[in-house]
Amino acid sequence: MASLSLSTLSTTSLSSRPRLYSKTSATHRFKVSCNSNSSTDDNPKLILPMQNNNNVDRRNILLGLGGLYGAANLTNIGSALAYPITAPDNISSCVAATQGITDLGNAVRGTACCPPSSQTTPVPYVLPKFTQLRVRPAAHRLTPEYIEKYQEAIKAMKALPEDDPRSWKQQGKIHCAYCNGGYSQEMNGHPELKIQVHNSSLFFPFHRWYLYFYERILGSLINDPTFGLPYWNWDNPMGMMLPPMLETPYPSPIPNRPPNAKYNPLFDPYRNVAHLPPTILDLNYRGTESGTNILAGKVETGVHTAMHIWVGNPRMANNEDMGNFYSAGYDPAFYLHHSNVDRMWQIWKDLDTRNVDP
């Protein structure tokens, strides 16, 4: 998939083990059979949470394999069209993420998406005990005070050294590494296959944990442990445009210069200028204006992909930023968008008790 365009990614078959990326001319539908049996005899390589339920390997969390959302106990059964992906064991095995990038020579964000090297061994992540629930507000209902707080948090993240794992650049690289071929499925015995978290049961849990750490980093940078990441409420008529706070003028750091949107910490230079506020978004967008014929029940391949393409700049070689996996994490709109995608997952579960995770 050259970018988030008309095609989707294929999952990995146990029998034929095809490439994880489909041809750009094909669109695939997915049917995944899941098994929640806790036995690990059939899959000894699958990383499970430690016996102490408060400890989870952070690498698992980034892949959504911490067991908290039902993904860790999947077994390698023949009836599954996509088998569980084990988190990379060694980040030194990470390579340039070049999958799905049509024009590598003009990949403005770069394909070196591996995390910064470290001389220390990763320590088990301990789930914190929260005394107050974080509340994620709708972007279109934010108060000026909350917008200012959010801008200050992003500004502080962008001010961190680039090799700091919490920095804006390193956070953006996470999506690139796990979605554009930075890691292989070596831990599953298939080094020839690339890890791809889209179009599989990993999509929702991976992005939930991605947002979880991103949100906590922002809160810590402004000393607000209750900070909640806003969500782009594109399913509400009042939120059906790019949140204006992403494009509002911001005071210039240079004296005697007027405010400009490019100084806004939430600004991204690679957005489709035809789709800036107050343009009403198209929830079924696939590169051309399509009207409002929305297909229900397809969050990832439907509105999720549509919003990526709608925000991405079609004049860029690879539809940067939002229009390609490798660059999407560099646009603040990405996190607001996925905050709402995460909300869709929870709403779906709340609609019917039969709606359960695999």
C-alpha cells in the first residue's frame, strides 16, 4: 500500500504466509477467528503478561499484547486468517521502514524510524494506580484554557532533544516502525514477514496503548496527571471539520511579528489546504469528494482511513503527513483522530454485551 489510499493491507495466512501488504489494485475483506483459551502450549513464543498482573512488558503494550484487551491469549490455530504477532525482542533488529512508501527519494519525514539506542535493559512496566479518572474532551468543545494547556504540552514535547524517547520525533516514529516494515515477525519464526498492526486484531489495542503513553507524556510535561487527550468528534455534526485549534494563529516567537498559524504548536505544514476549517469533512473520502454514502460497521477501513486521506496533502509525494502510515504520527491531528477511533471501540462494546474483544 503506497499510502492510505484506495487499497488495504492483507493479513497473514497461516497456510500461505503472503506478504503483509496487498497490491494497490486489490481491496480485501477480513474474517478473523479468535481463540481465548489461556493455554500457551501451541504457541510457546507468544509473550504473555507476567504472573504479577501489575507488571507488563512495555514492548507488549506498544503492540497491544499486554493481555488487558484480550489479544495476548490468541493461539496459533489454523482457522485464523491472521496469527498473533509477538513483540520484537531486540530493537537492534529494527531496519529502515520503507514498506508502503511510493517515493522514497521524497519521503520528507525520513524512513529511519527505529527507537534511539540505549545501553540499559528495558524494565517491566508497572501499571500505575490512578486516584482520578482522566477525561478526554471533544476537541470542538474545548475551552480556551484547555486549548492553551494542550498547546503548551505539545510545545514542551517538541522542545525535547530528538533522541529523547518522549520527544515529538520519537513518538511520531513509533507508528512508522510498526506500520511500514521497521520490524519483522522474527519472534514468530518468520523473519521474512514484516510486522503490520493494521487490518488485524492488533489495530485497536495497538493504537490504544500508543495513545496511552503519548497522553501520559503530555500530562507529565505540564505537570498535570489528569490531562486527557482531546478527541476529534467527527461523528458529531458540530465536530465534522478539522478542529480549528490546529490552524489558529499563534503569537510569533520573533518580536514585532504578527501571530501566524505556523507558530501554533498544533500546526502541521503537510495538510490538504482545501480541507482546512470551515470545510465540512467527507466521512467516505477516498481521494475525491464522494458525498455522504457512509458504510456502517467498518471503522478502520471506513472512516478511519477516510480521515487520514482527507487530512493528508495530495500534493506531497507520499500524501504526507496524515495520508501515509510512516508520516501520520507527525501531525497532531493523528492523535486527536485516533482518540475518537478509540472512543468508537468503547462505544461498540457498550452497545451490546455480545460485542466483546476477540
